[in-house]
Amino acid sequence: MMFIHHGPGKSIVKTAVWLSWPIIIAAKRLSNVPVFKWLIHPFFMRPYNEVTSIPINITLPKPDSIALPRRIIERLVADVDEKFIIEECICRSHNKVDFPPQNIGCMALGPAARRIHPSHGRMVSTKEAISHVRRAADAGLIANIAHVWIDPIAFGTRFRDLMFICFCDDKNCIYRTYMKNRGPTLDRAYRRLPGITLSVEKEKCEGCGQCSDNCFLANIIIDNGKAVIGESCAGCGRCVDLCPHGAITLLIEDEETLYLALIEQIKDVSELPLRGSDNSSESVIPD
Ligand code: SF4
Ligand code: SF4
């Protein structure tokens, strides 16, 4: 009876994802090649493919915003009733790496998460979900809120009321890798959360190129020995983390503005039922 209530089990999904891995990489590489890019375009267009980064690993300098990006995700998790933790990150498992840990998998949110087969993981409480987010932040991972057509197909769930939060690194994650030579469709698939901006302090920048070499979107150039951040920035915060001279600052609006911006983006592409906690994550997020 399990197959009626749930989508396919872990071994089927893993095999399907692993078989499709080279196809996804090829599609990303060809997304900037004439003719191919028009064939590939429908697979990456909104609202069927949208990813928003939240830099949960970044600690901001202001005392009142110590872990604000992380709190935004915690608040989202607290506002959705159904949460399912996937116990194994399919990307790190595919690449057979031990760090970041494979057991910090994605989290599915929304009623459709109930259809995910129990062999993938388990439904969790808000408290468990938040400690999962904190583990991911401590491991230096970036949260990507993903509404991507391939997920409901893989897990046999509905699309509109399902959202994934994936906890990604730069070397293994299928969202973040092979993006440097992307075509214009993929440029639009990654969205920066309104309310997050980045700035470079020219006096501190030594032009070492650490940030430009490692930006997954190739969005930073070195001009006259100074880093310049371009328009395609996804606000993931990785360059802030990597700059050895502390020259890049992540500027962030207040918690309410940021959270409302996130909710708007989610509502734009999905029907995820949100409880709508008003203000003060202190009241909804367990310690
Ligand atoms: S990593 Fe820092 S110092 Fe180096 S180029 Fe980038 S901003 Fe400048
Ligand atoms: S410029 Fe920095 S924050 Fe923007 S996408 Fe690149 S690494 Fe991420």
C-alpha cells in the first residue's frame, strides 16, 4: 500500500538523479550555446525553476542582526506545518564527499512533503527542523530556497504546495556548480532576495581575486586592482566569507522587510500554505 500514499523510495530516486546528473550538467553548459539554449530554455524558466539564496552562514556585524539571514529561514520553517528532512544530501552523496556532511540533506516544506517516501527521511517538528538549519549554518552551508520542477517528479509529489530548502556548498551542489558560463535563462533562475545588497570597501580591497575566482556566478571582476560586484549577484554571501581582508560587506534590511520579501517571492511561484507569523521570530522559533 506504500506506493499509493508515497512517491518512489530512496534507491529509485537516487538512481534516477544519478542517471540524470550528466544531463543536467550538459544542459547547464549548453545553455549559452545558440540553438541548444532555446531547447534548454523551458526547463529552467520561471515559475518552474527558481532558486533564492539565503546566506545563513554569515554573521553580520551589527549587534541586533547577529544571525539575521538564518533567522529568516528559521521563521519560514516555523510558519509551515509540514516539514520533511531528507537524511542524505544527494549531491554530496553523488560526489562521495565526507565534508560538508552528507547527512545534512534538504528539507521539504508544505503539504506535498507528506507524500515523500519514508526511506528518504522523516517528518519533523519545528524544533527539529530549526536544529537542522543551525547544523547547516555551522557547517558553512548556504540555504537555497528552491521551487524546481524536477523535485516533485523525483519524489512523486505535487508541485504548487511544495518548496525545498537545500543546504548547499560550492563544490558539490548541482544548483551552484557549472553556473559560470550559463546562458540567460539560468541567469534568471537564481534570484537575490530583495533587501540583501553587497558592497566592496575599495580601501580594504587588495585585488587578490579570491572573491572573483570563487563566485559561483562569475559575477565579480577585478578592475584596476579592486573588486567590482556585478548585477547578477544572488546574494549568497560566499564572497563575504572568502575575502581575507574583510572588504566585502553584506548589507541587509531589517528582519520584517527581509521576511516579507521572501514570502512575496514564495507566493509568486507557489501555493505554499504559510501560517503567517506576524513579527518577532522570538515568539515562534524555539530555542
Ligand atoms: S577577496 Fe577581498 S581583497 Fe580580494 S579582490 Fe575580493 S574584495 Fe578584494
Ligand atoms: S557576488 Fe558574492 S554574494 Fe553575489 S553571487 Fe557572487 S559570491 Fe554570491
